[in-house]
Amino acid sequence: MTSRPYVEIPRPYEFSPALFGVELSFPASIRKRAEQHQHIAWELARIHDVEAHTPFKVNPRWSVYEENWGNDEQFGGPDYRRLKVYGKPRSLARYLTALQRVLTTVERLATRAARAFGSWRRSLLAQAEGHLEYEDPTTLRIRAKDFRSTALTVLTGFLAQGPREADHRLSSRPLWEQADIVAAEVWAETGGVNAWEAPENEVQEQLQRMLPIQLSVVEAPESHEVSPQVPDTVEELLELSGPAEQAPVEAAPAMPTPAPGGCVPAPAGRTAAGSRPPGRAGGTAPVPRSAGLRPGTCRGRPRSPAAPPGRLSHPGTAPPHDGRAERLVTA
């Protein structure tokens, strides 16, 4: 059965544990036709034991001024082009499976009823009875449109309650006043619509659509691109970078030259006691510990604290007990 786009069914989503939902949309060009399709979907929801409600639509042209002092425009209302349906997974799957088929079948029955109206309008009986005496083509077009809409509404009521016993047409009344009778005749001739029918394979397809997509299970396609390898050591990095003459040469910091006597001069503008430790910002280049030197220190013999400036005390002598240091004559 070829289906027409009477309804758009997106992928159902999990509304709550063990409860799924879907929002249907009816893209009919005429608003009244879309509302009838929504009414058919509502009746079918009652049959398949699922919940349905019409969502709210906000009117973008609403304002307090227009509602109170303007044209009494409402701020919104029910959106009859949509329908939200909730239910258990299997019940919702059976409902979605039957929805497209029921909509298509009911539309075909309504079209068949409209063709019966067209046959009556061209018949000699309608001309003889005088029902078309005061009707022009524009009026008859409107009559046919209303007749089909009424027949579609009557056929929708037959889905849950079943058809009533078909009455006979009355030749004394125009056929546009007997749309319910023609709808019952069409239902009886074609056998009607089985709203509970749902093929099992289509139900399983709808259930598969409800399963969440696990990205970890989906296998990524094999890639033939070679990813660059990161070297593990510095030697490998230098080999990959090319010849040594192409690599930039970093100038090593100049080491301070020790002064005569084993002293390393302190940084300019700082004393030996106030110099920054090696490695800190703003300080001088650090002196390797292998040299055993520190800026501002000497490797010579320690100066005696009691000796006057310019004199050195003998390492083997001790100061006398009177507190005066022994003066040594320098050669």
C-alpha cells in the first residue's frame, strides 16, 4: 500500500522508565484537513491504549494591548497540527504501525464518497429533482468540499464505534445533506478499516527505532592514513629534524671568570650576601657546583676575625688570653 505524507513520525524518545513518547506533525496544506488528521490519530490512540494530548502553540503576534484594547487576539491556543503521544513501548509501536495505514485508508474512503457526490451531481435525477437549479459552479465546488470533509469526519467516528446501519438515500433531499449516509455506504462496500491491525514485522521495526544508539558499539571505519609517530628520546628527534647544521644553535651562557686568588666576582649592583640564588629570574648565570665556587666568595685561607685589615694570622697560633691578637711581621 502506497502511503502519502499525511503524518510525519519522528524517532520516539524515552519519556520516563518503561514509557516512550513521540510528537506527531500533520503537514496538510489546509488547516482544517490537518485538524481532521489529528482527530483520526487521537481516535486511534484511544483504541491502542496510549495517551495523547494536543500541545500548546504561542501566538507570536499577541500583546497585552491587543488583547485588552485591540482586536481581542488571544496569546495562543491548541496546535492542531501536532499531537504528543505517550505509552508503553509495544503499545506505542503498534499505534505508530497502524497510524499511517489507517490515515491512508480513511482518506481513500473519503475520496470515494466525494466521487459518489460527483456522480450524483452529473446524473439526470439531480437535474429532474431541481436540486441544482440555483447552484453555480463555484457553489457546487464549495458543496463538494464540505461534503468530503463531513464524510471524513463520519468515517473517523466509525473507527472505534463501528458503522451504524446504512440508511437509504432520499431523492427529495440534495446529496450534500446526506454525507453520513454515503459514508456508511462506502464503509459497507469496502469492508471498512481494521484499526487494530498491525503486522508484527513493522512493529519490530518500530521497536528497533526506540532502542538508544550506543556509540561505543558502533565500529569506526578503518582509516588508511598514517599517523605521525612521536619520538621517544631527544636523539631520535634530532635525527628526524635533519642535519645538525640546520638546527638553531643555542649560545651557552658565559661563565664568570674567577678572580686571582680563587674569588668569583659578585653580580654588578649586588653584594655577595644580597645576590640572588642561582636559577632565579634576574640573577646571573649559575656556577656549576663542580667548581666549588659561589659568587662573592674566595677559596683562600679564612681571615681571622680579630686580625686587623691587611694582616693574616698564623693558623697554628691562638690569641692570648688578654684579648689582644698577636701581631705578625710580614716580610
